[in-house]
Amino acid sequence: MPNIFKPAANSMAKLSLLLGVASPVLAISIGSAISRSSANTGVGMPLDQPIPFSHKHHAYELGIDCRYCHTGVEVSGKAGVPQTETCMTCHSQIWTNSPLLDPVRKSYETGMPIKWNQVNKAPDFVYFNHCHGAIQKMHLTAKGKPFFMVWCLECHNQPEKYLYKDAKNPQLSPRQQVFNLYSKIQTDPEGHEMNEAERNLLEGTSQAGESLETGAKLVLERGLKKAQLKDCSVCHH
Amino acid sequence: MSDKKLNKFNLQEVRETLANKGGQEYWRSMDQVAQTPEFEAWVEDEFPNRSSILQIDRRDFIKFMGASMMLAGMAGCRSMFLPTEKIVPYVNKPEDIIPGKALRFATVFTHNQSALGVLVTSYEGRPVKIEGNPSHPNSMGATDHFAQATILDLYDPDRSREVFKKNLPSSWDVLLREARGAMDATDKGKGIFILTESVLSPTLAAELSGLQKAFPAAAVVQYDAVNQDNVLEGSNIARGARLHPRYDLGGVDVIASFDGDFIQSMPENVRMSREFSDKRKTVEMNRLYVVESSPSLTGAMADHRRAVKPSQIEANLRALAQRLGVAGIESGAAKVDARFIAAMASDLGSAAKKVVIVGASASVASHAIAHAINEALSGSVTYHAPVVRQDASQIDALRGLTKAINAGQVGVLVVLGGNPTFDAPAQQPLIAPIHNTKSALELVSSLQNRPRSSYELVKAKHGVGKDTAQFEKWLNDGVITVAEKAVSAPALNPGFAASLPVQKVSSGLEIAFRPDPTLWDGRWANNGWMQELPKPLTTLTWDNPALIGPKMADDMGLSDGDHVNITLGKQTLRIPVCVTVGHPDDVVTLNFGNGRTEVGSVGHQAGQNVNILRTGLGFWDAAGATVAKAAGGMLESNHTDLALTQTHHSMEGRDIIRAFNRDEFAKEGMEKEEEGVSMYPSQEKEFPFDGPQWGMSIDLNVCTGCHACVTACQAENNIPVIGRMHVLKGREMHWMRIDRYYTVSAGGKQVDPRDEIDSPNHKQDVFNPDAVKTVMMPLACMHCEIAPCEPVCPVAATVHSHEGLNQMVYNRCVGTRYCSNNCPYKVRRFNFLNYTDNQPNFMDRTEVPYTWTITSSEKNNGRSLLKMIANPNVTVRGRGVMEKCTYCVQRINEARIEAKKEQREIKDGEVVTACQQACPSGAIVFGNIADKKSAVSKLKANKRNYTLLGELNTKNRTTYLAKLRNPNPELENA
């Protein structure tokens, strides 16, 4: 009776055993890599917009205050894309013939709003009303973070890592601190005068803010109740 | 369980069970007392009527599981498949609007001949919620359920949206041109009739009189199906002037009400509820006597109640008048309970502040006599003229119009009103008209060839000659701060008693016609919230059966849902019955308002039209009717299952209600709660977290059961309507329910000292309507500190927050429903069929919800309107998810964010839950229980405070204050 299995069959058997173990692991790793990749999350990929608006140009290079366009930002949890009229306060005077601004002029004439494509969308079931990264560095607006819950929890777990207070202007309220930082950028675009924490915040790196000790002090000072930040209903209601 | 027949009790069993009971027992339904096998099975089964998983075979089960797992994986890649959403900013943003921030507009909700000041919350021009206006005297910050639900009418899918001419779309221009042409062609307006509801707006009154100046012969006909004809005519007889009484219940010690349901169906009910409960909350309390011909919420609050026939109301008033020594009043034609009247009269006589209230359904003579009684007692009542004179009764006016139509004398008929419109005057309208509509004001002004906006019209009426800033402030506040000219009512006509109408005498059966407790005269018949709101006393939804007493049901062999034929004159109505505890004998109550034939997709086929029996002669009540049990046949069933919610979510067999008599409670107090054996470890600190700890206190003493809270919760928390078929299966979604408990005294055996026995002469059982006591108990999630629902959830979808909320995380929930099984209070609701997205279909009463067809694009378009009602701060829940009361966590979060911005703690009273806000009697108080100075902490320290099912040691955050009654000792210990 001839051998049914050739010697190579041993190797094949070993290999298939190995594959049997490895393939689910591989499948899961690949699947999770895909789901975390930009292809799925859209991070860093600008969307087509009716007008190629640049935050970097307006907020950083020209130094326009955020609140000039985003009027509700200090009272409302919604970003509030500015009305066409706001664009036209300047663009009725400058760049009046630019073809890029055609949709703005058209909207102003016809009264039909400009339809922007939404870049950052909080996932369903989440009520989110604060904070964004270094948008003043973006020419075309793109998603900066994938909006996975683990990202939310980074800060909700350890707010001390992300709190900031300008040591030179301690009298400012937490809200004023934010705008204070942005006005610093405009006077000091390269960040020579800034400390490391401030530079981190401006670059939008994930390790930002003050040192942990200072942060912990700020947590107490601002009356943050850390435990409560992780309560489900703080964001899900 | 699928073909269960609830509501099938045997009255003999009920009677025997009650007769054997010692002490005071509270029960919710006749089934519960009789302990029918059907009832027990229903209680045993947490989700009655569900499909069994065993109906799927093994292969299908594995297929479904496989598919579910695949799809679950796909959900992670949503963004690959979902289209990008658009952001659409304003072109020119209105100054006050900040996207994401609510604006509140002050306006007025007119209903039942009174105006209720309200604030409407609006997001980006989209009104989503109505709340009371705290500075309006009729509201004081509260509303009733009608005001809460009227916001849904704004998005009624069946609203007329265009001008039609003979069924073809037309335009306002054509309408106005032709109408004006026709009006000009008349001889000084002869043949012009304007049919309107009772006019309450001074501006509309001014516009109408302007129109009448141009057309002197034009007639304005005011008509309401629930009108004040008898009130005005009674006043006319007594004082020679047609005036409305306005009862002031603030600080009143003794109130005697004769069919006067001031808690729900009288004008200015919200104000009177508040005044009544404010006094009720004091140590000395007030005392309420009610004589009524159909069970009402006011009767349910009464310390002493007598159920009589409609025709006997007048006799009772006459007896009271005689007893109080009012000259010239003859005895009534019916027998009265002399002891009761005597006790009431002496109580009224000795009280410092008192009033006698008579409802609109009472006879003309009753109202005239009430004028004399209140005059003799110096009752707490003032008199006011209607906004537009009503010289004749509304019924006569309508009859005149009908006659003119039949005789062909009507050239132009303008019908105004019938639909609350929200394009109420404001400089910036609350909402731009959704459809091509005009307000009644604008229409009347356009008909005078000088079209103006509502704002201009109101300003012209109230603002002329005054400074504009003052007018704008009025508009902003919703209240005009000019003292109303006090009308000094003409003196009582001394000989009026001689000119009273002849008394109705009736023996035998009477019919009482009453407006539907939720649909009113039918104006909310197409409002899903109102159709599905359990009617306060019967807990009925989607239907309006004839209400009869248990004795009559027993005599005729009827149980809930059995059909009867009611014959009055030449008309016969076939209608199911609902056995109502406390209903007077020999009376059938018919609630009108349901059964409209041309109503729209929601109210289509709902209920019965009882108006066919309601004639001008028998407007409020009719004698001489016959009732016979209807025969069933091959084609026609003689039984309809009633969608009653009273048997759902039962906590039967436990000590739930605590009620005491005032004096005994003052002496003995309440037994201290015994600490039961706890399954859970005790906590070291009272509150381990340093922050607000939320809790609620509900005062059973002043809860009237009006259901404003339930509707407010529905509006605030995006709670869907599910339709009659699903209510029958026990799936109603209201996060809050109001349990209604009855008790009767113990039939002469072993009388508990706490028992209230009005009169030992009465046979104390369920057949005696006078012996029945009612307690209302609002119930939502108790937010137990040691919550039984939490440990049983396999996916941690319900967990505790540091502030003491029992949170429900919808995106974690996989729908095992273990939590609901383990909840002792039955407050969790499961969304079986994606009710919100498919809401219009459930409201359609479609028997099989999966097979609907949308007939036209226009209808579809109308349905999408309903999406605009959603509160943007609350998740719209989908299928397969458990949900429940959150303590309005979105409001807590909003307050916390505001407090953080201002770097302070949340103040007491800053977080107001939707139910608390709506409550006319102020029975619900919410706040921080860790702060011992907060309002809620003070209430929890009250002697009456108790925890529902406290023996379970679940440490509920919601606790109750026991009910107190204030019976008259003279009636009690005879």
C-alpha cells in the first residue's frame, strides 16, 4: 500500500495548525486595524466643501478672533457655522471677484444657505458640547480624532492632564483662559514665548496641558468632580 | 395569554372578597379584588402577550444569531457606509437665535373659556415644549395636560395646509376677494354669520366689532360644546346680568362643590388647583364636600362625597340654601341626604373663608341659587363679564344659525377657531406658519380690507397711546400688568327665587353628558398624546365607553367592554361599558369628544360618537333613556376589549398607600418604617460622593391625579405613542404613570380605627358610591440607591451615577429585560417596535403595524412633520431598548454646565423636572437631598414621609408624603 501522505504532509499539518491559531488572531487584528484606520474613521481627510475655507488663514494668519464668526460659542454647545452675512461683512469689500467665493455671494443674493459637509460628528447617543483641537493649524478642515469613546475617556479619566492656566494671567476665568491662549498664538505664532504646556496645546498633541501636579491643583481649584466625569449620563441622556 | 380576557370579573366575588376584608385595603381594579385567574396570570407575566422565543425553531435561531453577530461587527464601520451629513447655517441669522440654545416665548393658551399664560420652548424656530408662565395669574408656572399636549397639534399630520375652494387648492387672495365680494353684496351685512368659539381675545373682539360696524346686520355666533350657558343664565336670573363667577380658593377653609370639577373641567382650573392645594398643604387643611353626578377628579379629592343623579344636584343646592336660611327657595323635587347637607351647612356657616362652587353642567336654577348662597355666606367669589357679550345662550344662537341656513338666509358663513394656532402675536413670531395659514385675527382684519399682522393688531389694541417699551415688556412677559377693572356685580335680585325655571323631575335612568377628560369636546381627538393618555379615573385609552356603576353592572350582568344599546328618544347608540367605582346608580356617563368621523389619521375609528344622543334639550343630562344589554351575533361581537392601563405594572398585595385622617395623624402619627432584612451591604457614609444627590418628594395629599405630569414627561422625553392595540398588550411607554387606588370601608366587620366611614347607615361596600375613597399615586423610577435592576443587567446598561441617578445607557442595552423583571415598582418600559420612527403608523390604529401603506406623498409629508416635535436634548430611543425616568437628567446636566461656567454650585430649585414644572398642585418637589436646607430635604424630614415598599431596603430617592383626609367629625361619628 503506497503512502498516502508524502513527507511534506508533516510540514503542511504543522503549518495548518499554526494557521488555525494565527488566523483568528490575524483576522481580529486586521479588522481592528481597518476599523481604526483613516479609511474608516476619516481622520485627517478633508471633505469636499462648497468653499475651500481655511481656518489657518483666517484664525491664525489673519488673527481673527474665533468669536467673530462663531458667535454662540460661549453660550451654546453647538459650534454654530456662521451665517452668510458674517462672511459678507469682509467679503463684500475684499476678494469680491474671487470665483472661490462665488457660493457665498450666491447665497447672499438668493437667500439660500450654503450647505457644508459635516466634518466632525459626535456619535449617536452622545451629547457633546465642548473642546476641540488645534483647528487654527488646519488649512482645510479635517477630522482630528476618530471619536472613539476611549478618546473621550482620556480626558474624563484624567482631566489633570489637560487642564491649563496661564501663570501670568491667573485672574482669568477658565473660559477666558481659552481665548487668552488663542490670542497668544496671534502675537507669538512660533510659540517662542510659550511654555511647553502651551506649545503642546497649540500643536494639539495628546499629551497636553500642565504638569500633573499643577493639573491636580487646577482640578481642585475649579471644583471638578473627577469621579462624576465618568458617569454615563454626563454624556448619554 | 394571547387571547386573555381581562376585565372579566364576577361581581359576586368582588363583593365577597371585600366583605371579608378587615381594615383598609387599597385596590386598583375590580379584577384585582376578585383575583380572577386572568388577572393573576397577567400579573405573573412581566411582559404579557409577547411572542415566545420557542416559536422559532433551532435552525432559524442559529441563522438569526449568526446574522446578528455579523451585523454587530458592521456597526463599527458605520462611517464607511453612511452618507456625509450637511450643515446648513443661516443666511441671515435672527438676532436672538443661538443654535443649540432654547428660546422661551410667552404666549397664551386659551381653553374652556379661560386663558392660561404659557412659555413655549423653541429650538431654532421649532417649538417643542409648553410650560406654564410663572408670572401669569392663571398659571403660576403650571399647566394642565391639555396645554402640554396642544404643542403636538402644531405638527398634526392632518392639519389643513392650503386654502381650498370646492376641494381644489386655491389661495388667500381668491378667498378674500370672493368673500369680501359676497359680503359687500349683502344689505348692510344681512346674511353674514361669523361662527366662532367663545371669544377670549380682546383684540379679536375689537376686530369683530370693527367688522360689525362695517356690516351692522352681520351676526357673530359664539358656540362651544362645553359652554357656560347655564352659568350665565343663572347669573341673569339672580342678578340681571350675565356674568361669570371666578372662585378664589386661596385660603378657603370649606369648599362645597356641586358638579363643579374645578381641578379639571372648569375654567381657570390650573389656578384653582394651585390655590386648593396650597391651603391643603397647611396644617389646618381645607375641607372639600362634593356632590356630583359623574365621577370627577374633584370628587376623588373630596373629604365627603355624594354621588347623585344629575337632576338631584339642584335639589341638594336647594336643601343647602334652605338650611342656610336663604329666603324664598323651595324644596327640591328629589330626596337628599339631610344629615350630609346639615353637616355641610354648619361647616360652611362656621368657616372663616368658604365658597360654594357649581359646575357648568348644573341647571340654570342651581347657578342662580349658588349666587344667593355665596351672597349669604360671603363666599370667596367675584363676577366678571365675558369678553364678548353673550346675550342669548350659545345653544339658542347656534339654533338660530341652523335655522337661517335651512331657510337659505345665510350669504356668507365665516368659521373661526376650533384649532389652537401658535402664530399668536409676537414681534418675532414663535414659529413661522408651517403651512399657508392665517390666524383668526388676521383673517378678520383681512375681511375688513385692511390686512395687518397679528402683532400690529395686538399692538393697536393694547399699545396705542402707551409707550412702546411698556408694550414690548408686556409682550415679552406674556402678562399685561394693568389691574383689571373690578366689576361690582349688580345686587342680588331679591325676588329671583320666584322666577327660577321649573325643576326637572325624573325617576329612572339618567344620562350625564360630560366632555372627555383628555379629548375635551373632540378638539384633541387627532392628538396621539391625548388619545393615549390614561383618562384619570378610568385609566382608559383610545376609547370612550359608557361609564356605569358597579351595582348597575351587577344588575344587568355586564362587565367591562360588554356592549349595551342606549336608547334616547328615537336614537339608539351601541357602546361598550366601563364599570366605574364610585359612579352614581341609575346614571350612565357618556363622554363626548371621541368618535369623530372626519378627524384625521390618529383619531380615525377611535371611540364612539355619543353626540347623536346629545340634543339641545338634553345638553348636559337627559332623562328617559333605556339601556339594554346588546345581543351578540355571528357578525357582530357584543364585547370590545378596553385598553385600560390600570391592571398593568401591578405591585399587588403590598402596603403601598398610606392615608390618615388629619386629627388622628396629629395625635398618633405614622408607624415608623421597620427596617427589613436587607440583601445588600449597608453603606458606611450616607453619600459617598461629595456633590449634589438628587431626590424627589411626591405629596399624595395634594396630588389630584390630573395627569399634567404624565403629558409633560411625554413631551420632554420624546415618549412615543403606540396605539390602542399595543396598549391592550400592556406596552404603553409613559415613563410616569398615575396609579389610582380605591378603598371602601370594611362592611361593618372589624373596623380599623383609621377607617373613614361617612355613615354607618350606608352599606359599606363597593356598591355604595358614597363610601368609595380614591388615592392617586404618581409613580416613575424611584432611583433606588441600591437598585435591584442594576446587578441583573448582563451588559451594565443600567448603572448608578455619583449623584444618585439610576442611569439607563441606551447604547449598551441589548434588551434582555431582566432589569424590568427585577424592578419592584414596575417603572421600566421596553420599546418593542421602534415606536418613534414608526409613530404615525401606530397612531393609525392599524391592526398589523408592518403592513401599512402610505397612500399619498402628501400624507407622507405630513407625517414627517411629527419629527419636529422631538426634544433635541433627549435621545430618541429605538427598538429593543429599555427606557425609564431619568429624573430629567438633561435638565440636570444643563444646570450643571451653567453652574460650572459661573464657577458655583447648582442652586436649590435650579433643576426642575418636567413633571414638577407642570404640576398644578405643586405635589412634586425635586432637588439635592445632601443639602439639608433644600426644599426637598425639608419635605423628606416631614412626619408624613414614607418610602414605597420601604421594607425592600432599596433606599429610594423618590419618597412619598402620606395622604391626609379632613373629614367632618359630625359625619364621621354619628
